[in-house]
Amino acid sequence: MKRSAAVFSGATVVLAGTLAAAPASANAGAPHSVNTVQVAAAKVSWKKCATDSAPTMQCASVKVPLDYAKPGGKKITLALSRVPHTAKKYQGPLLVNPGGPGGSGLGLAGFVAGSLPKAVASQYDVIGFDPRGVGASKPALNCKPGYFNPVRPDSVPSTPALEKANLDRAKSFAAACATKYKDVLPHINTANAVKDMDAIRKALGAKKINYFGYSYGTYLGAVYAKQYPDRVRRLVLDSIVDPTGVWYEDNLDQDYAFDKRHKALMKWIAKNNATYKLGTDPAKIEAEWYAMRAALAKKPVGGKVKVGASELEDIFIPGGYYNGYWPTLAEAFAAYVGDKNAEPLVEAYQNIAAVDASGDNGYSIYTAVQCRDASWPRKWSTWQKDNWDVYKKAPFMAWSNAWYNAPCAFWPTKTLKPVNVANSKLPPVLLFQATDDAATPYEGGLTVHKLLKNSSLVVEQGGGNHGISLSGNSCLDKYLATYLSNGKVPHGKGQIDAVCKKLPDPKPQAAQKMSAQSGASTATGGAALHGILGFRG
């Protein structure tokens, strides 16, 4: 999976115990007070699992049915993390999710608790969780370890042989999942993840939850709110999935948006020609990039770890998620073209794009959820036509994305129907969306704003990053802190309720080195968040 998935050390899961209910004094008299949550027996036993960045972190687990239609049948385990509240005013649990599907949420709890103003974070138990099948939850799926090992076939099926090679890979992945997880796959989907969230709510002893989700986590939160509107206290959705396009159409829409972001990178490189010396014409620089791709397709570079055309796409796709990677990408590009030096490309692949075991797990869940959630074309001719049509206009990620999702054409489980998330029964909801987001294009934010009748949309004008709150933009973060503090949202006229200016693009010398294995970064804020959110989410 093209993710830089955060590994959460010390996340020891334990068996059920007891947890005291919320104190009677907590948040007394608030409009949506959770001090009324006097639940007698919660079933969570917290143990210390502190990290350097989250010294008060605790971990636990809960057991839930694999099949909710058979509650007395086989159980699976969900791993939880918690940064407990410290303030006298207690506003209940704040569940957080980084997206994916397939992203681990354990480390996100510490990040959110540490990034919110202390006065706000201290009023919540910030709860991270690994959805079913993910990370420290058990069983954790890994259909085909090493599926993304280099060198893979060129993603662009310019010959019948290349198309067959890529088709064979996709079929083999679907077959491996069917063989290893025949009894589990039918139960890995958004609908069951939502039921798991409600099981977590019950285990925490809360009548209502607060929820904060990024990317796919916005769809997860919207579906939870649809199923349990009376159990939602506050709801924050950042970088919003279009629920009307899950998942085939959404992926095609992504391709156009990522092509625009790739062109934005080319413009940034041209603007910084003094550093990269690739010229001042973005179109010519982009042509040079495709020439580099063609050369790598013919002759991959590197030693033990090699980079071919598909791996080059892996390296540059993260730049569409987060422009903090742009300096690293530009340096590697310039070294290859100007100095005939491929080492920075290989290093960038290892630091940003290489897939480890957690990435294999993430991709297994990604496919299991998306292939089960909604129908996909079963005729390969449909994929051929649609993706070649996209490629003609937006070639950067078209076929890479197609093969990433291609196992869904051969998936062994029946498909469900997408959830209509339209909802008029919720308290005020806060939405965040960047206008140039590639992973979840802007239209998705507008769509969900219409569907959630009591929502407010805050837009980062001109922003292209995916995951924008708690990422260094103080304007956005002020709206978030206010909402979590007192439930107030902005109200504007028309489609947008508030606008924030985007953050400046990075400077050439601001290259961030990101570890694919740990998600750790030399920086905080945006770089740290995107190490957790990863890619393809």
C-alpha cells in the first residue's frame, strides 16, 4: 500500500475489565452534556502504553462479533488507545480515525491530543482505534505479503503483455485474500466498522460520542451518524469523501485531481529553478518527468532496491497528498536529470513509498472494505475504456490507481449498497475541505455539506493538501478548537460558511525526511500528521 503507515509502539492489547462511568460533575448543564452517561458496567481495562509524544497514553482492547447477525458466535478484537481527560469539565470520548480504509488510529489519538489546545484536549478522552482487521486488532489481514515489492510491471498497459502481467497480479491478490480469509472477508466493510464504533461507545460507558475523522474517516463518521444520529454529540469531518461516488467513480475523479496536483509541483519546481535547475517552463519540466519515467520503464535504477516506472509513481503520488514532500521529490528529480544520479530517487522510494508489513496490512483492508462496500465493474473492458479515457487527459496516476483498485474486479465476496448519508437529525457538524485536495476532491465537501443539513463548511482556499486541520493552519484550527470547546460553528451565506487562506508552499531547503516504517518525521504539524494519515486514504 502506498502509505507511510505509523507504527504505534507499546500498544499492548489486554482483555476486558471495568471502567468507572463519567463523573457526575462532568460538563454539568451543557446543551449536549455527557454527564448523564451513568453506565454501570463498561468493559475496558486500560494499561499504560506511553510514547515520547504521548506520555499519558493508555491502551486496551474490546471484543466484538465477527458477524453481528450472530452475536454469540466468533469474536474478534479491536485495539484501542486513549489519552485521558484531565480537566474538571469532561465532554466525553472523542473517537479519531485517520482514514484508509486500513489506517491505524492508535497513534492518531496522541497526535490529536497533543495538537489541540491543551484547554480543549484536556476536556476529552481522545480515543484511537484500529478498525477490524487493522494493525493491532486481531485478526490483522495480510493477504499477500510483498505484493508491492519492486520492480512491478509498468502500470501503463501499452502492450498486451504488460496488461496481462498487471491483470495477473490483481487476480492473484484477490485469490490470495479469498484463500486466507474466506470466513473473514464478508465481514470487513464500512457497515461493520460502524457497528464496531458503537460497540466501542458502549464499552466506554458513553451514551454519545464525539468523532473526528480524516479522509475515508469522513465516510465512516457520516455512516455512523446516519445509523446512530442520536448517539452523535459532535462530528468533525476533514478532507471529505464524496459518498455518492463510492468507490469506483471516486477513484476516477481522483485521477484528474492528482494530475492537477502533479502539474502544481511542476510549477513549483519551475518557480525554484535557481535551486533545481530544471528550467522555468512547467510544461517542459513535466515532459522531462515523463522522459524520466520512460527511461526507468526500460531500465530500473538502484541496487538491492530498484526503482522502475511504477515505483517512480509511488514516489511522486505522496506529493499530491502533501506538499511538504515537494522539496524531497524535486531534489531526487533534479539529481536524476541534471547529475545522472539515481541514488536520491532510490532513497526517496525507501523513505516515502516502500511498503512494509503494516502497509501490506493496510492495503489488504483497503481492498477488503472498498471491494465489499459497493459494486465495481466485473467486465475488464469497462475498466479499460474508462481508464484509457482518463489517461488521455490526466495520465499521471490514471493506470497506477486503476491497478491499485483492480482486485475489486475479481473480488470473491458479494457487494453491498452504498449508504445514503443524508441526515437532518444531527447537532451542528463541522466540515473542513481544501479547494485543491486531490485525494478527496472539493466537490465531495460541497456534497456532504448539502447532505448533512446542520453542517458548516470551512474551506481552505487554494489549499492542495489532504488533511488540513491540525496541520499548521491557525485559521482552520481556531474553528476546530471553538467547536470542540463549545459546539459553535460558523454560519455563512451560500455554499461556504468560512474561508481560510492556504499555508505558503514549502521552500526548497525545507525537505522533510519521512520514514515509511515508523511514520516519524523530522518535523511536527503537517509532516507529522501526514506520516500518520499516509497515502491512498
